[in-house]
Amino acid sequence: MPLFKGKGCKSTPGKAIAYITDENKAEIVSSQNLDDNQDYAQQFRETAELYGKGEKFDERKYYHFKLSCDRADEVSAEAHHEFAEAMAARCFPGFECVIATHTDTETVHSHIIVNAISFENGRKLHCNIREYGQMKDLANRLGAERGFTELNWRQATQERRQRIAQGEIKPVLQAEKYMQQSVNWERRSWKEQLRVVIDEAKNICCNRREFTGYLQSYGVQMPRNTEKSVSFIHPAVSKKSVRGNVLGEKYTAQAIDAALQQNLERSLEHARYDVAQNTDRQRGIAADSRTEAVGNREYVAESSVGAVERTMRGIAEGVFRRTSDGRAAMARQAAAEQRAAEEAARRAEQERQRELEQLEQEHREIEKRQRKSLTHDFGPTL
């Protein structure tokens, strides 16, 4: 019964890697596309820095997957670890992985930590619902090849949804567990607990769609979700809803939309700044190439002061020794390089304008959607 499940994580991977490689839990540890003699988390960070990614607080930095077999299969740690390595190789080629097999519980299981940035080309790892299902199917196929019991995970998921709909069980998500740990259930009322979660969503989300999805990850539902009014249902009080204005002025539809709009504008401003910074760097490189071509005393390069002075003296002496034809050739070359640099700067400016226009268009579309009543039901995603 190969059970394969996972999630994307926006925190740094250091603690997760330390947990799965803990010698008190892990019997076997290996890696994919990593140096086992170097710190795994540091290598994850270096790959992200190489491609200029992983710096934003709200972007996924790694994925954490767990693989386990039916206890009745009596799989050894070695066989289970080989199974996990095969899954990592098939699912995440070109990505750095840390693989650890734990034997500290009654069920042998393996953890796979995957860097969200490919070390080959800097591509981000994206895993939607369809691809997630394909990974689960692959786990069944690879497990069957090794003689392990198969798991009909689709049927199991459907049965669980039916039991939740009938009220037999309540959804227990990882986010809901975190909420239970971070909130003192004995000292705070369920309304206060709602305020805590809503405040978190208001600080992170940029539109109503993200807002409702974030609340649902905690098990909080929004039966009323319109432009003028909102209401919430606590997972522990499933038959009773409360209006936003009852929770307080900060929890009305207008107050929530104002906070989401502020987050959106801040995100757009950060995006514009990033685009401008990239353009400035490109212009700086072009300016450096023009300065170096002319060879004047504004020569700019990443070097020590002494190295720069020696280079400038060499350039001055070389120009002095040249003939008039040589100086003319240098002038033509400098003019050509300057034209090329100006063309590169022009293209960079055009690209910057296109990105800004795209951001503005997305902004308008989000505002348009926010003016409408949102009644969608968003399920948890990986």
C-alpha cells in the first residue's frame, strides 16, 4: 500500500532537512544531485542564489514528500530506501533531493526533501493536482514491481470526502494542526480563534480568492462572501456561523478588502522595483562595456584598486603607442560597441515596460474579480 503525499513549503529548508536526517530517526540517508560531504541546506540556498530565486517570503523554497508502505508488507529499511530513491529519480530529475528512511515508528517510511529550484536550469518545480495524482499512481506502479500492496488512493479519497460531508469525521489538515498548537483553546473562545486566523490571512493574501483558500486550509468556511458582507464558520462549531461585523470592525467585508488591496499594491510595488533593479543592472553592464572600450580613466571593473590602476596605465600606454590608423580602428570599434550597448539598453527598457503593463493588467483583472461576489469552494492544494 504505497502512500505518497507531500506539500510545498515557503520556509527555509534547514529545519526540515535536520529533522529527516536526525540520526535518532533515520537509519539510511542519501541524496540526489548533491554532495554528501557538504551541508545539504547550504547547497539548496546556493542553487537558489545562483538563479536569483528563493528570496521572497511567499515563494515555495522546497517540497516535502513522505512515502510509506503497508505494514503487512514487512518492507526492510534498505528496500524502502531504494523505493524512495526510485521515486525521487522518476519524479524530480534535475532537482536536488535529500532522501531519508525512518525506522523510529512501527511503520518504516521515507522522507524526500526536494529543492524547488532546478540546479540544471533554474526552473521552479510546480506540482498541480493532476501531477500530484500521477505521482501517486507512479508510487503504486513502482511498488507493484517490488511486490508491495497497491493502494486505491482515489477510492480512499472519495470515501473520506463522503464521511466529511456526512459529518462522521472532520477534516484535519496540517494547517489546522498548526492552528491548534498556536492558539490556546482553553483560554480563547472560538470567535477569538477565528480572529487570529483571519488576521493571518489579511496579512498574507492579495485577493478574496487567496483569502478564502487560506481560511479553508484551517478548516474555516465562508458561507457568506459578498462585496458587502462576509460570515465565517469555525471548524469546531460547524453548525453556527458568525458575521464579520460581529467579530469586530476589522473583520467586515470592507475592512478585509482594504487590507487585501494594500497587500496587492505592496506586491506590485515590489515587482516594479525588481524589474527596475534588473534593468539598472543591465544598463550598468552596458555602461561598463562602453567605458572599457574607450579606455579612458573612468574604467570600471570588479577588481582591487591596484589592479584597476595598473590596467588603466596599460591602456593609456597602448593607445599612446598606436598609429593614427590604429586609433581610428579603435574609435570605430568603440562606436560599434556603444551602439550595441544602447540597443541592449533599449530592449531592456521595452521588456521592462511590457512587464509593467502585464502587472497593471493583472491588477485590473483582480480588482474586477473582487467587485463580484465570490461563492466558489476551493479545496486544499499541494
